[in-house]
Amino acid sequence: MLRRQFLEALGGATALPFFSPLRAEAAEAANLTYGLPAGAYGVGQMGTLPGKRPLIEWTARPPNYEAPLSAFATPFTPNDLFFVRYHLSGIPPQIDLQQWRIAVGGEGVATPLQLSFQDLQRDYEQVEVSAVCQCSGSRRGLSEPHVPGVQWGLGAMGCARWRGPRVKDILAKAGIRPGAVEVVFNGADGPALTTTPDFVKSLPIGKVMDENTIVALEMNGAPLPHFNGYPARLIAPGWTGTYWMKHLISIEPVSKPFDGFWMKAAYRIPTGMFPTVQNFATQQNEMTTPITEMVVNSLITSPAEGARFRVGEPVTAAGLAWDGGYGIRSVVVSTDNGASWREATLGEDSGRYAFRPWTYRFTAAGPGSQTIRARATNRLGETQVETLIFNGAGYHNNVVRPTTIVIA
Ligand SMILES: Nc1nc2c(c(=O)[nH]1)N[C@H]1C(S)=C(S)[C@@H](COP(=O)(O)O)O[C@H]1N2
Ligand SMILES: [Mo]
């Protein structure tokens, strides 16, 4: 049977048991996460964008490609396995570096600037920030009940070393006027149909002036891949990917809250629902508020779902943990369905915005199946939840999630 047919057949068989070899096999065939809506298994398939290795293709126009679990074997995600997320399909097929400029302007600056790539490299201190870029909707496909939108599994995220000038240094050069409450960022992509609003985002002035908010000209020591925002993108460490404007072409401080569609109608969560410290006060109302910081979370990268071990065999579980920029304090692991938890060993600390690797060794019990669960806690004491905090957009899913291994 062709893989596609196999997956479609599986798509019809809803309500597979919590763990089944069939489900593990199907997920593995397409690199898909288990637990997605049954129909998603007929949609997600491997696809290759120019400059990338195969990723899980959810939509080709606009391009929405998820990283397979193998991309997270290292704490920095390879550029050619980094996920790709776009809202609009009017993406410039290529960008001419000689012609490309960032316009720094609007009523909020004294001296408007037109900055070339060379200006950005030459005239400003270059700083490096290691940071996770995670889509607000990563794991949306695991929402219960399921919600509309791209049915992302675990891989709508990645971590890179980003390098370039600080936004605050650029604004200092342009002479930012007092009274700016937000800064508006736009990218070179646009709607294919004029009826869809252009993707434009703002950030509160406090976040913009943070010394870690930069315009990245490099990603992991190389030029940005085209589909990750070549030649330059905004980095808003700790905050979800929606603010990380790709193909950046304008920076504009404003004295009133920006009222674009992508601020007012999208990327919002019910006010007070999540325990974030930094919020976006100028965009908040009683009902909803913009999503801001990522919530603390972890991923088990090894062993794979359905992996086989012998009774008594030593197993090393490994994975990653991250949060909104406070840093990971601990990761605990349970191999007995959550009855007891023990400390995992944390790996190299690449900074408070980066993936923190962890490992945990145990002995396979059994025979039968055994579950592995990981739970990260950050330095604020925030921890992952046992039960989903449901919201209609499927954001901030940090539910503790089991990986099941088979022991014979
Ligand atoms: N120009 C532009 N920038 C964008 C977007 C977009 O659609 N267009 N999507 C944003 C969202 S929602 C996310 S999650 C990140 C994804 O970054 P990546 O595609 O490099 O993984 O880009 C952000 N920047
Ligand atoms: Mo996103």
C-alpha cells in the first residue's frame, strides 16, 4: 500500500487507543506526532522547500512546514530543518541584497533612515542571542477538543544563535521621539489577494528597547534561509514567533496602539488565562490580550514513541526544555505513569532563551509497555500543566505528554 493510502485508511479509523503500534507506525511514516486529529494523518506529508531538507508540509501556499522530531536531537536546530510559518502567499521569490533596505521612520523618529544590509552590519554593535522561536500554535493539533488552524504537532519551533544589531541602537540613531508606546514592524511578504490584510505586527516599547531584541542578519553563523526571513528578521526572545517579523523592511515607532488586523483579531488569548509576567498592556482589553511570552515546556526527543527494549535494559531518555526567558530550573521524569518523579540531568546552558537539553537514565521494567513523562519548571517556579488550558486558537499547549516504549 502506498504510504498516502495507508495514512488515509488510518485517517478513517478514528479513536485509536491511547497507545497502539499502528498509530506509532503511522506517525513515524510521515514523521507525524501521535494524538493529532485523525484527518491530519491524511494531510501532513513530507515536502521539500528550496534550501531545506524534507519537513512536514501542512500547506504549500502559504508555506507551513513543521520540523520532524529528528530536528531536535541537538539543542540548536539546523537551519535546513528549521520550521517555516507564513500567513500570506505573496512571498518574494528572492531578495536582492543590493536593493533591500529597512526604512526606520514615521512620526515617531527625528531622522528617518534607509538602512542597507551593509549599514546594519557596519554601523552597529553586532550581538548574538541564542533563542527559541516557537509558533504560538505549536501543538495546536493536540488540542482536545480539536480547533481549526494548521494542525501543528510538536515541531513548530526551533532554536538558533541569532546575530545582528539591537533595535534600540537603530532607534537611537534615528532619534526616537518621546511618547512612543509601540513599534510597528513590517516584512516584504504580502497578501496574494488584496482582501487579506498584510502581516504587520507591533511590540510594546519596553520589549523593543530590551537589549536582547535584535535584527538578525545571521542564523547559526550563516545567512538566514530564505524561508526564515532572509536577509533580516526581528528577534523577540522569550515571546512567541508571531512577533519575529521576517524579511523585515520597516520599523516605525507609534504614539498610539497599532490597530492592524494581526494585532486586533489574531494571536490573542483570554485575558488572565495564562500566568505570563510580561504582557502587552496597550493592546489588552477585558476579554482578550495579545499572546506574549512562551509558557514553560519540554519535549522528549528520545526514545521514539513505540521504541523497543528488553526487560532490564538501560534506557537513556533525552529531550529539551524551554520557557519565556526566565531559564529552566529543573526537569523531572516519571517512568511509572506519573506516580513518582526524579530529577533529570540538565545539559549545557546556552542562555535563558535557548533550549536546555536534559537526560535521564533508567532501567526498562516490564514486560509490556512503559511510559516516560517529562515536566520542566522554570526559575519562576512555573511548571507544565497536567490538563490542557483550553483556548479556541490552541495556543500555549504545555501539557505533560507521555512517550510509550515497548518492553519485551
Ligand atoms: N514576514 C513575515 N514574518 C513572520 C510571519 C509571516 O507570516 N510573515 N509569521 C510569523 C510567525 S506567526 C511565526 S511563528 C514565525 C515563524 O518563523 P519561521 O518561519 O522562521 O520558523 O515567523 C513570524 N514572522
Ligand atoms: Mo506563529
